[in-house]
Amino acid sequence: MSLFDKILIANRGEIACRVIRTCRTLGIRTVAVYSDADAGALHVAMADEAVRLGPAEAARSYLDQDAVLAAAAQTGANAIHPGYGFLSENAEFAERVEAAGIVFIGPKAASMRAMGSKAGAKALMQAHGVPVVPGYNGEAQDAAHLKAQADAVGYPLMIKAAHGGGGKGMRIVRAPEDFAAALESCRREALGAFGKDRVLLERYVENPRHIEFQIFADGHGNTVHIGERECSAQRRFQKVLEESPSPFLNPERRARMAAAAVQAAKAVDYRNAGTVEFIVAPDGEFFFMEINSRLQVEHPVTEMVTGLDLVRWQIEVAAGLALPLAQDQIQHRGHAIEVRLYAEDPQRNFMPGSGRIRGFHLPSATGVRIDTGFRQGDAISVHYDPMLAKLIVHADDRPLALQAMQDALAHCHIAGLPSNIAFLERLIAHPSVQRAEIDTGYLDRHLDQVLAEDGALPDSHRLAAAFFSLKRAEAAHAAEGTDPWQARDFWRPHGHGRFRVRLRHAERYETHRCHLAGGELQVEADGRLLRANMLSGDERRLTLAIDGRHAELHAFHDGEAMVVHDGRRRTHWWRQQPGADATEDAGSDGFTRAPMPGKLVLLKVVPGQAVAKGQEVAVMEAMKMELSIKALADGTVQAVLAEPGRILDADAPILQWEPSDG
């Protein structure tokens, strides 16, 4: 049986690029689809053809079934790969694709319906002997009935959107009095993300691990698992780090969970790629959570430890071929770890960023894989998830894989947008991660520890920051054809060249006086004189000898901002332009403003209302997540300046308020 002539990828970003790469190896032509925001995107450039779907909003482009089907008909595609997210788990869409005479690269619509509702899937698993968590998954969805069921299940419990996934529409409720607000918020987020607000309730298993099994089934009666992935490192139910194999499973536990995963797939007559997710209690007892009827974001870790191309398997199974390997032929080697690079600011409650990528430096080394849908110069839109890339490493064992990830992150830099790179570096180095002692709630409980800056500022970083600033200034004068020694920051006392720059690290600016002569670098700052032998150096790289020890440091520049990295730690610096005022106004201007571009969903105050510092006053939606906006001080609301439903720019005023006296 032959494969397809042309496949349309009904997605965007890195997963669209990932599918296109496999199609190229198989000699299959590809069709990309795009919204107005993605007209110049990488996946559009990589595909053989591209079709516009509509405006930037996902509901009018990537979620528009009619537009996607029209694009397939227009281009003559005989198969559609849905990627993940968007329409990938929509049974109606899969059914319409098949009805149009096009192959849907995924499970059959009937199986998707059986799994698309978490409530129905849970009941089905229970009937087939797969362990499930106690809870409520009934049809009655009025708030009073759900509250009564929650009281019967007991607290703590989890409210979960019955449709969808990806950590959206999930809330933990620890006390009965918190249930109503959590239910309202969960339903609102589920409706916005998945178009349906039905929920289910589950007993919340304290301190569990999240372990999932990759499964595959064909149309010839074959079902296999391709090993597990542990995804216990999560923040607010969003996976942060994934690895394979799980460091928690022994051979006996692994075999029992694998058998349950295969049984779960057979229970719904599964076809193609899927993931059976389990939560695992500290004592090793495991419970079925859900089946994701698509390829997971974290599928590369499975590919790295098996050497398999799971997208190729998807295409071949969809074309009617049998699985290429039997269960006993699937081999695993070494250890793989994946992290996700996001345009977000961990120090500002992981606020998503949007804008243009001015610098995009990612590592290239043996055992390192990068999956991305972006290039330097591309724009990150407020309408989509802010993931920039996936960074995956493979090594012979877990300690070596952790070391490889640390090395790879040291060579990552993103300019123009905030990023979570430094957060990931601290996470990988954290003792609990190194010892594999993470559960799904660990990061939320200990986030302050992971976010905390590392100890005192190393002398090598202060020396390097001043040196790199010197070289940057010299390069700027050279480009302009001017003499640096005529500039106010360069001077020659007693015939020796010196450079002065004001640099900010953390909260304050300090004057750094830099002197380089005879191979010795001297920097006077913070009342101290630092010295080191300079072995080599330029605008981006510096090698020093300090007290007989060598230190190699690298710089990433973004305008007046600079990151200094020594392979284990990065520090952030800002250069003050000559004559600029180094003070920063921390006062309020009397307005509550949008922290980033997005839609105003809810206002929780009215004019004349008194508010307390920290009180939630509004809710915004951006990057598919809800953002809570809180009062910065005690005061009284004077005026409402934006209505719910309005799309706001960053810093747009929402409320005007008057601070309380004193």
C-alpha cells in the first residue's frame, strides 16, 4: 500500500515544521495553513504550498473547520495531519475529514468521542479494569449538584474540563468554601480554550507523579507501547520538564503500567499514536488520568531513546500499513530530557511576552535536538501559546543527560522577549531534580526557591560585564568612525587608557571603572578593586585567570541589555547611556494597566468601590491563559476605562483609582 501524495498540516509552529521534515524524507508534498499573524512563519516557508485560513484569532483560522477543509480540497491534499492542540482531538473534525474522502492522520472519530470526554473515558476504563481515581463524571452539571458531588467525593479535589487538555481548565479545591469560585473560573477557561464548559470532579491525589505511556495501534490488530515519559515537573499543571525513562519506575511497576496502557488503548479500539496518562501515588499505586488522542508535545524524548520517527509511524499507519515493529523489537537506549523554552518572565509570575525575536541563539551539538517554528526576526503573537522551542538532550544515563541539558541551556539566548531560560537552568541544577524527587506539585510549593537568584555576584561576572561593555563601546565608535578617546566615558589619566560605565545588576546602577594594561584587567566598582589576568577576549567571549583558576565567560547583547554566562550561571546587566538618569520611578500613576496585550475578560470592581492592596480587580486572557490583575495599593476606584471583551494593548489603562491617605 502506497503512502500519500500530499499532506496538509492543520497546525502551526514547531509541530507543523516537525511534520514537514518527516514528509520530506518520505517524498510527500506538504501544504501549510496560516493565519494573518503567521503569513511569514517558518512552517509556511518550509511547506511546498501554503493557504491562508483567516485572521489571527484561532477561532477564525486554525479552529475554522470549514476553512481547513476548503484548503485541503483546493490543494488536492489526500491526508490531513492535525499536529497537537487546535483541531487534533476534535471528533467532529476527524469525521468531516473522512467524509470528504481525505484521510485523518490520527484515531477514528468513534475512538476520539470515547476519549474526548474525560468523564466517558474514565467510566470506560473502569469497566475494562484500568485503575481510575474516585470522582464524579455525570451528566448533571448545575452548580448546586456539582457542589453536592464535590462534598461527597471529599477534599482536596480537582475540577477538570471534561474536554481538552494541556493544563487548561483545571483547578484544585482544598476547602468547600472555595468550590464555587474555582468552578466558575474553570468553566470560563474551558469554554474559551475548548468551546465546552462541562467539568468532572476527581479526588486529588497528594504529591503524585505524572507518568505517561506512548502507545501505537494499527488497523491490523496490533497495539504496542513505546515506553514511558515522566512529566512530574509541572507549574500549574503545565509540563516544564519531561524525561524518559522515568527514574521512579522499577521493572515490575513499569510492566504493570505498560500493560494497563495497552489495555486502555484496546478498550477504545484505538488507532494510530496516543498517550495514556497516569498519576502515580508516592507508594507506587497508579490511576488512569486520560488518553490524549494525538502526538504529544514531548514525543521527542521517546524518539531520542528509541531512535524511532513517530510521525513516520503515524503516516504509515494512517495509510493502512501495519506497525513496523512488534513489542519485543522496540529497544530503548540511554536517557532523554526535554524542556520547553517560553517567551515568558518567571520573575513576573511567568507573564507571557509578545513581540519580535531580535536574537535567537540555540545550541548545536551531538545529542542535542532543537524543535522550533521560529527564526530570528519572527514575531510572537498574543493570540497563541508563547512556546519558542523545545530543547531535547540524550545521553547514556540520567546524570549525563542532566549535565548535557545544563550545557545546552548555557548556549541558549533569546533577545527582544523575556524567556524562561534562567529559570530552566536553576530548575535543572536544583537538588530535588538532580535526585528525581519531584512530584506534580513540587514546583508550585517551592517556586520561590527555584526562582531565587544564586548567592553573591561572582567577581568574574562583574569583571566580564565591564570588559564586554568596554568592547561594545569600542566597536560602536569604530562603526561610527569616531575616536573613543574623545568620548566622555573614555579617558587617559597618566597616559593609561580607562573606561567608565554605569551598569545595573539586580536593583541598582553602579559606576564601573575599567582599566586594561599588560594583560591585566582591573575593574573598580562597589568600593572594591577587582583584578584578573586576561588570557583572551572580545565583544562576546572572555577568558580570565583569577587566583590561578581559569574562567570562560560569554556575553549576549540586546541593545543596552546584556547577559553574562559562565556555563553554569547567567547574570543580567543593563548599561546606562551617558548622561541618563539612573533612578527609576517606582510610584503609581493612578491607573491599573494591562500587563501585556490580551482580552479583558472580567471586571470585579465598580466606580466608588474601595479596594485593598493585592485584591483581584480584573481578569485578562492572553496566550490562552487567564491573568489575575490585582490592586497595587489600598485605594478607591474612580473610573472604569475598559469594558470586558475588549482587546487591550500592553499598558492600556483599565481602571483609574485614588490611593488611600497615608
